[in-house]
Amino acid sequence: MTHAATTGTIVALASGGGTSAVGLIRLSGPQAEAIADDACQGAAGRAVERRATRAKVRDAAGHIIDDVLLTVFRDNRSFTGEPVVEIACHGGRLIVRRITERLLECGARQAGPGEFTERAFLNGKLDLTQAEAVMDLISAQSDLALRAAHEQLEGGIGRQTEQLRTDLIGLVAHLEAWIDFPEEDIDPDTGEVFRTRIAAAQAGIARLLATAEQGRILREGVRTVILGRPNAGKSSLLNLLLGSERAIVSDEAGTTRDTIEEMILLDGVPLRLIDTAGLRDEGGGVEREGIRRTLREAERADLILLVRDATLPMAESEVALPGDSPARVVTVLNKVDLEPHAGWSGDPAVRLSCSSGEGLDQLRVQIREALDLGEADWGEHAVAINTRHRDCLRRAASSLAAADVLLESGQAAELAAMELREAMEALGEIAGKVDAEEVLGVIFSSFCIGK
């Protein structure tokens, strides 16, 4: 398979940027070995495949740039499915830049973003879900996110969607064979048994769709908005949860004018903590803008930590929450180390002192319970679809529902077959596998048409 954007031999730094002990530069493409040979005086051609070989990279004048280790991958047995040469060099920025420039001089071109992984997909080394998992793996911020990325990289989502697609290929083949070849006496099987098979596919899609929110949280974190009136202790709570002085804490009302966002991990799940301006009716123009942003964040939140001042009467620390927010709410009664107001007696809010840390463990427990964050709640395998997968699955589910309605009416089998094909193609988009010829292959192999 050839793609206009993935021709030629590409080069890029495969390790992280900045100064390090070792840098890894990767060449991929038909001329990878020849280009490395030009830069290293034939060392790549002499190298044993997949075995590190010492070599010297030299500039055009023959001066040594660096003493390196070459590893050659021939016969397309590589990550990209092409000839690859990896150069492990010293990790100084100047050395990495000079080696890369030398390889460009020898005929390589600079790789574009994600081009190595794109080539791996185009050459059949990865399906689309596995290609997407590469970035999930790199950007994982928690053990659960890492586990989900590994599951996807090993083909977990691809296998499940491919099995659903394969089942639909069989359904489409059966239905179209019955429509197109009546003389073959094929059992139409389009009654309850056929619709039961559609229902099974719908159930499989529903199971995957149920992981969409889990996937969003693993990739983006739980949007956790700290909400309350001025001086309730919102910034102090942010600092307490972070374990550092990130936000300015002051007795002056309106100190926090804009939102502050930081990330923490709770039971392996990232929480995006968002400290907000205090909610009150009065205040200047800048503070009013801060309050507007606070309300906007509350509307988008997954979780709201509602901070209330234990030293004030309940009515004075009341906050009106946005009515259309889907967020779960954990109420935090702060300043319990001071003299709490009598009106709070018996209130179920979490008792906390941001000054001493008293009640922090209880707050963590309440957050876990509100969000079901224990690993057991996430299932044995952290398979979590992303937004693109979700959209494809929703289209497939819609087409299956339409096909089921058509078949229930006992008419329009051709239209039902079209809807099943739409569902099959939507599922195929997830892993990047859409082949109209497969249906014909199943028809002729399963039913021996024309025998």
C-alpha cells in the first residue's frame, strides 16, 4: 500500500527531546540502510540484522560527529514494516542535530508528526486502534490509563470490533445470498433467529459504548471543580490536595480571579483540579468575569467539591449550583479546627481542616465513592474507546436498529441489507478495515453459488 505522504526515507529523533545520556535517531524507508552507510562509511551494510554494531557517524569532510551503535532491521521486519536503521548516539542536542543533518544530506527527509506510526498502519503492522494506542501509551498519566493503552496496543478494541464486523459480514452475506440467488434454495433465516443475531451485535456495541466515559476520564482526567463562596478555603483545599502551595491563599475576598488547573492521581485515576473564583453577588468587573468563568467550569464538571465555611451559619455559605450540570457533588465543610457554627450539627458534609489536614483521608474516600474509582469498578480489562470509536459505534448501532425495524416488518430485505452494510462499514472504520469484496467472498465460500 502506497500513500503520497509516506514515500521516501524519513528520519527523526525517536527518543525524548532535550539533553540526555543517550539519543535514538530512527531512519525508515527503502533507502534507510544505504543512507546510514553513507553517513557511517558502510557500517550499516556490514551489520548483522537486529544486533547493535559500533560505528562512527562522519560529516561530508570525514570528521567524526559521534561514536554510535547501529541496529539494522531488514526485509521489513520492523515497527514500520519497512527497512529501518536505528542509531543510538550520545544525547546532547548538538550531536543529535548534527547526525540528523548528516542523514538529511545523505538523502533522508524529516519525518512528519506520527509518520512512523502511520507507515506501520499502512504496511499492516498495526490497525488504527493500535496506532492510536501508541499516543495513549506515551501520554498515559496513571496506571489505569497505561493498562488501557497496553490493552488497546495489543489489539483489544480492534479484536472486539473486528469480531462484531465479522458477524455482520456473515449476516449480510446470508441475506444478500437469499435475495440474489433464490434458485439455490438458501434458508432465508430472516425471522426471529436472524434478528437475534442482530440483537447480539447490538449488545456487543452497547458494551463498548459503555466504556466511552471511562476512556475520556482515563485520557483527560476527571474535571473536578472546587466551588464555594469567597474565603471558604477553595485555594487552601487545592494546595492541600496537591501537597504544595500552588494557589495564593488570603483572607481578602476575591483573591482568586481566574481558574487554576492542576492534576493529581487518586487510586490511579487522574483528577483535573480546577480552583475557581468565589461566588458572590458583589465585586468589580474583573471579579465578575472570574465568577462567570467559575459557573462555566461548574457546568462542564464531572465532580464538584463544594467548599463551605464551618464558622458561618449555613445560609451564609450557601451556593447555588448550575441546574444543568451533570456533575456529582461532594460537600466539604472546611475550618472545623475553629469554632464550628451550631447549625452544622448533624450535616453529612465531609469535615475538613485545610490548615491541619484533618479529614483529608475521609475526603478521598468520599471522592472515590462518588466516582467509583476503585480498579474493581473499572473491570478486569481497561478497554476504553475514544471519541472516534464512539462515533463509529453509534453509527453502527443506528444502522442495526434500522435493519431490525425493516426485518420486523417482514418487507424491504434489500433495505435491511443496506443498513447492515452501513453498520459493518462503520465498525470497519474503527480498525481501518473496510473491504466490500469480503461479503462476496463469504457468499461464494459459504453457499457454493454456481456450483
